[in-house]
Amino acid sequence: MYVQARSRIEVNREECTGCGYCVESCERKALKISAVMNHYGVYPVQHQDEVCQGCGTCYYFCPEPRAITLHRMDAHDQEERYAPAA
């Protein structure tokens, strides 16, 4: 059974510190630590769209502002963007 995603997740590899909190919080295992370092010399999170249900749990567990952006979908598939405050 196909479940339509409630939101879309966008990971900013250059802002991610690779702490792994979002990876541990994801029940669907839609996130994993990348094998390629970012410009800070850490291994950032890599998102797998095909597995993600768009629950947004990773967004709320992420301690790094601007590392994960949540694009919520309304009833008409219009995006509402939620990004952490600066």
C-alpha cells in the first residue's frame, strides 16, 4: 500500500555536522551517514527520498539550524516551508 508523503525533506550537506540524531530518530531508515565528507571534514547525512514518508521527525531531532528543511504539503499539494530560525 502506497502512503503519500506528508512532507518533503531537504538536507543541506554543508550545514550538517554528522551527529546522527536524525538517523537514529527515523523509523523508516530513510537517512544514513554519507561516505563523502563535507567542507567541515565530517560525514553528513544522506537522504533517501524513495523510503521517506515525510513524517518530519528528523527535522525536529536535528540540533543544527539549517541542516534539514521541512517542506510540508497541504491538501492541494502546495508546499509550505519550515526552516529553523537563525
